[in-house]
Amino acid sequence: MNEDYLIDFLSQYNGFEKDYKMLPKEEIIRALMNITMPNDLSEEFYEKQDEYLQDLLSRFVLEDARKLKYDHQICLWKGDITKIKADAIVNACNEQMLGCFIPMHKCIDNAIHSFAGLQVRRDMMRIMAAQGHPEPNGQVKVTKGYNLPAKYIFHTVGPVTNGVPTKENVDDLSHCYLSCLKQADEMGLKNIVFCSIATGVYAFPIESASLLALQTTMLYLKTTKSRLRVVFDLYSDKDFETYQKTWKQLLSSK
């Protein structure tokens, strides 16, 4: 089975010897993928990995960004960003841009890399090696979505705050959204799905972050006359309710 192949291959590749029998195989594979630097993985490995990840994906009912309900070309959606069919989804990264190396960590960076496959880290390794320096805040890099239902992944670095954002933090976060929106239009995409950038461990307060994200997007769509449809994906009830409240306030003030 592919599960056993992946566990054996990645264990040997990483020089890791341990008895995994007490853990579910899905957790073992994800944890091993999280720590793997794909310097020279074989084509056979990628084929087996892709078959495995596509089988996992087939067990879920997927959302389709084209069929969501939009208001002013914007939609608030609560769900798993790795389970939505879209032209692009946005990944909130750190400045190294290589994904999360903490096994089974619950951040969005970990989830996106885990379900897309190790091709994403491989591609980002090449991109970052060519760039020669860590990624500045507010820019964007693009990879394929590989085993995700999204065609592309937009990788962007949000500002790290102490819970009280500076003007520079605000500008950086605004540029995260603008860079992704402009890139989507330049690529001729029809829709893009954002996560709530920098509001997790980077501690940007979600109340002000949601206002900035929605205002920035509304202004961009209006001034550029873009036809892009924009989804804001919130994973928790609390975050979704915060975005809903902010969105209602913005619409009522128009």
C-alpha cells in the first residue's frame, strides 16, 4: 500500500528510526512530510505521494468558489481552505517560505503544504535559492496547487506584531492583500481565496485585520474595475463572526 511505502521511504530518507505502530498512518505520513527537505526525492515517491493525497481528497465533499454567493464580488466563507476548488488560495508564510517544519502543527502553512504535497516545498526551495534572501513582508510568490483542488497557491508573508500593530505592520498587511489581488489579475484568474493573514501566531488583532482586508479589497476592486471574485475563508466560528460583523458595518456605511 502507498501508506506503508511512504512511511518506509520518508523514514529512511530522513534517517529516522522509530516504532510508529501506535500512531495512525495518516499522522505518521504528515509528520514525516513536515520534516522532509525534498532535495532529491524520486519520481516514484512523488507518484505514490500523489496517489495517496488524491485518495485522501476524494473522501471530502469539496466547495467550489464559482458557486458561492458574492456581494460586491466578495464572499465570506467558513471552511477548510485545502478543500475548496478555486483558481488560487493564499498561504500565510514565514520569511523562509518553505512551509511549517513542526510535525502535525495546526497552522495553515502546515496544512497547505501537507495536502498539496512536497512539490510545493521543492518549488519554494528553488525560488528562494534564486532570490538569495528571506522574503520581505507583503509580497507574493506563486506555486502550483498540485494535490489541492486549487490550481495555484499564493504565498505571502504577513507582519509579526505584539498585538498592537505599528503603521508599518498595517502597511505590510495591506500589501499582502494588494500583491495577491494584482497577481491574480495579471494571471487572468477568476477567483482567489484568502485566509486571515497574520491573525494567528503573528498576533495582528482580527478586528482591525478584517477591516483592513475588506477595505483594501473593496477599494482595489472598485479602482481597478477588476472582475475578480474574492473569498475570505475563516476557519473558526469566532473569526467568521468577526468578519461578518465588519462586513455588515462596511456595507451599511456605503
